[in-house]
Amino acid sequence: MKPHVVVLGGNFAGLGAAQKIRQFCGDAARITVIDRKDYLLFVPNIPAEVFEGRDPSKTLAMGLRSTLAEDDIEFIQGEVKALDVDAKRVDFVPNERPGAAPESLTYDYVVVAVGNRLAFDKIEGFAEHGHTCTDFYYGNKMRRYLHEEYKGGPIAIGSARFHQGDGTKDIKLYGGHAFPSAEAACEGPPVETMLATATWLKEHGMGGPEKVTVFTPAALIAEDAGEQVVGNLLKIASGMGFNYVNNGKDITRITKDGVELASGQTIEAEMKIIFPDWVPHDFLKGLPISDSEGFVITDTTMRNPKYPNVFAAGDAAAITVPKLGGIGHAEGEIVAKQIAKDLGRMSAAEADKELEPVVYCIGDMGGNQAFYIRSNSWFGGPDQVLKMGHVPFLLKMQYKNLFFKTRGKMPEWGLDASKLLAEKVFAA
Ligand SMILES: Cc1cc2nc3c(=O)[nH]c(=O)nc-3n(C[C@H](O)[C@H](O)[C@H](O)COP(=O)(O)OP(=O)(O)OC[C@H]3O[C@@H](n4cnc5c(N)ncnc54)[C@H](O)[C@@H]3O)c2cc1C
């Protein structure tokens, strides 16, 4: 008869939320996680594996069943089909084997952590002519092309336009700052891929930055990292010889010869590395908890204002902009504290800490180098830090190792140690 917490999605936000709920609620809750796959996909390191010529599926999958079992969390491998927030019911189809009959599950609390659809299917010509590194399939397709078929032509790298929705219009951050609006969902990956591509070209004697054009739908690429940080990055990149196209508006289509942008420009390229629009899943669209696009509306404690037993964390939440796993991880902890408060396991004073988003990004540059960004200025905070060098690279690789070793339970000191090492001890 314990309250039943159902977590939809078991990647960064879902796994993190479920583990923290167990930590803060102890035995006061029964917890179930539903995901369509039974492993965590460690997305941020896919580009590094691809450029190193390694199959990312061999190093970047962590089993969910055994991980969750350690905390007495039930796991269902199934496809969530519908969420009825009035009936407090989740409809799903078990998907270990095709042909399973639809089932449902009731909850006292639900945490929506299903991420987004990465909408490559909305980009004309992507399947035939595009590449990317957002999952194992596409990562391996790109790895094979780069290492076996690439003829040495120009490479275009960039994002489609993001459609933010109205779910953040009333949100104020960092003491009253209006919620900003983004034209790209997540531009760390294009910046990272651009730098790693140039290193790869050099290492393979095929050229360097001058072969790479990076494009953005916005006036400024990765604007959420802060104007100062991006200004410095762009200065470094143009000094190295990269080509930059801003205000592209959107991707109209991809052809054999290049990328056509909604602004009317065409970028000629042999290889097109694309990051699409991040779009909410269809079953979330039109729900009373969702915004105009289908992202789940929450306040800064990740609770839906109309349905207080509905929470969201990670990319599925309207408030998660840009779409970053680091922000989703912090949100999972906030959700867990709120549920612990409701169940009498945590005081309001301890639980009611609002989200203060930080863009925290360590991007591989190839050649054992990486960039490190820690910035909250876009949201109204005071910080904008950019570092580059070997130490950020070591931190990126160690973060992944520590994540796997601790099964996702990153120690509290992990971020502080990274900050200290990258910003103080080995500051470049
Ligand atoms: C190339 C690349 C590099 C990145 N690098 C970084 C980085 O350095 N730092 C950073 O912070 N972020 C980075 N990101 C962003 C980061 O990967 C995402 O923000 C993060 O994965 C979001 O976590 P999530 O748990 O909310 O969603 P997801 O990781 O998308 O997980 C959603 C989960 O829900 C499941 N699911 C979805 N729909 C259903 C359904 N209907 N039924 C059942 N299960 C379902 C999925 O199987 C999945 O396990 C990067 C992204 C990309 C593409």
C-alpha cells in the first residue's frame, strides 16, 4: 500500500530521478521505471568514440535492470503509449517481444522523463545524404563513412531550428530573470563535432578547419553558453580557419551536394553532420500538463502547477532549455526532494530548492583535448567560464568512467572536483 511512483524513461533524467527518490524516500515508496530499452545510452561520449573509430555500443551502454535492482526499483521494458493524468494511469505495451497485449499501470506520482524525439524524419534527404552521432546506429553509420568512404570534400555541421513552446513564459530564474528563448535545442554537439572533425582531418592528412563549415539557425551559435564564452570560442575558431554561417533559420533539405537553409543559403558539402529539432513525443501532445508543443509544464521545483502529483525531468520538461543531460540530472534530484517532502521524509526547508540551470558542457576536440564550459549567464546568473586543453579531456573521460562505476550515482564531490581542476588547479 505504499505510494507508487512511476518514472517514464530510464536514461539520464529518469534513472537519476528514480535513484534519488529511493535515496530520499527510503522505503516509503514503491518505485517503477518504464523504458522501451533496458540500457542507459551514454549519449555525450558518442562523438568521441566515432572519431576514434570505435563502436560506441561497446563502451557506452549500461544495463538498467541490474542497476535499478540495486535500489529495489522495479523495471518494465515497454513502450509508453498514453498518460491519463486525471485517472493517474499509464498505458504501455511490453516490448521485449513483439505481439504483447497493451497493459496499464496506476500511480500516485508520475515523473515524465522520456526525453524527446530527435526529428531526423522531418528533414528531407537526411536518410540518404545526412550523418549524425546521436545514437549507436547513427554513430556507427557516421564512423564507417568517415573512416571508409569519405573522399576528402567539404564538411557541413549544424542544427535544425528548435520550437520551444509556451511552457516557460511565466518562469523567472536567478531572482527574476525572464526565461530565454532558444532557436536551437542543443548546440554543444555541433561545436564539439566541428572541433573534433578538424582534428580528425589533420590527423588523417586530409586538411583541417578550412574544410569545415558550422551553421546555426540562430544569430549566435550555442548562445546559451553566454555571449562572452561564445565570442571567445568564435574568435579561436575563425583564427583556426573554420567557416561559420549564422541566421540560417532552419534546414530546408539535404542533398548529395550540400545543405539548403531556410535563409536561402546553400552550404556545399560532401559530408553533412546534422543535429535535428528536439520534439516532444506524440503521446504528450495535447495533454493538460503539456505546453503548445507538447513539452511538460513545470514550475522551478519540476512540479506541474495543475497536477501536483505530476513531475517532469530532463529533455521532456519545458523548462529544460537547452536540452542538456546535466540540467536533467539536477532536475531529477529536485523531483526526488519534492516527493520526499510529500511523503514526510524531508523538510520543506531542505526540499524547496528551485532549479538554477547551468550550461555545463565538456566537449571533445580530438587529439586528447577538450573544451570546458560552465555558464549560467543566459538564464540571468553571474558565471561564464571557458577553458580548453588536456585536463577537460581527462575530466570528460573520467566523468564517464565514474558514471559507469557508480552506476549513475555520481558523488556530490564530482562536479566540485571537476570545477576545481578545470578552473583553478590546471586552468589553461
Ligand atoms: C551528440 C550529443 C552530445 C551531447 N553531449 C552532452 C553533454 O556533453 N552534456 C550534456 O549535459 N548533455 C549532452 N547532450 C544532451 C543529452 O544527451 C540529453 O540532454 C540527455 O540525454 C537527456 O536525458 P533524458 O533522460 O531527459 O532523455 P533521453 O536521454 O532522451 O532519455 C529518454 C529515455 O526515455 C525512453 N523513452 C522515450 N520514449 C519512450 C516511450 N514512449 N516509452 C518508453 N520509454 C521511452 C528512451 O528509451 C530513453 O531511455 C548531448 C546530446 C547529443 C545528441
